[in-house]
Amino acid sequence: MFKAIDVWEKVDATTAVRYRCFQRLTDNFYCVQSADYYHIPINEEQARNLDKQFLELFIEESPDKRDNLYPTLEEAIKMHNREFEEEYALSSVD
């Protein structure tokens, strides 16, 4: 079983990111399933699609199988951002 946790970060005057995290209840370890970016003006269809995608990903594969687990929520977010940055850097080289 998992507990869903949303963590919000304001990026700038027009952008926010919502980290879609899970806490595994058996040992209280954390992972980040996704990071969703929102821009003003808010696109309601995009917001609905992100919620739908969140649910579909959870149902398709257990969060602890999809991503690494970390002892703190902060560490899980930090590592998610690091992995995303590394992946982006590699894809921009191609």
C-alpha cells in the first residue's frame, strides 16, 4: 500500500511544478512518479490529463517497481530531478 503525496514548488512568476510522490507504508520509503509543470494561464484539459496519467501509471506498475525508493521525501525529489536532468542532457546530445 502507498500514500500519495503532492509536493508543490513555485518555479517562477508563471510556473509551478507538482511532484507526484508515493510513500510505501510498509517501510516509509519514498519515490517520485512524476513532476507535472503548470503555467499561467492554467490549461484545464492539461490538468485533467495529468491527473489521468498519474492514475494510469499507478495502476499499470507499482511505484516501487517504477522508480528507486529513498528514506526521505526530499531525497526522492532531489534524485528524481537529477535523473531527469541527466536524461535531458543525454537526449539533447543526440
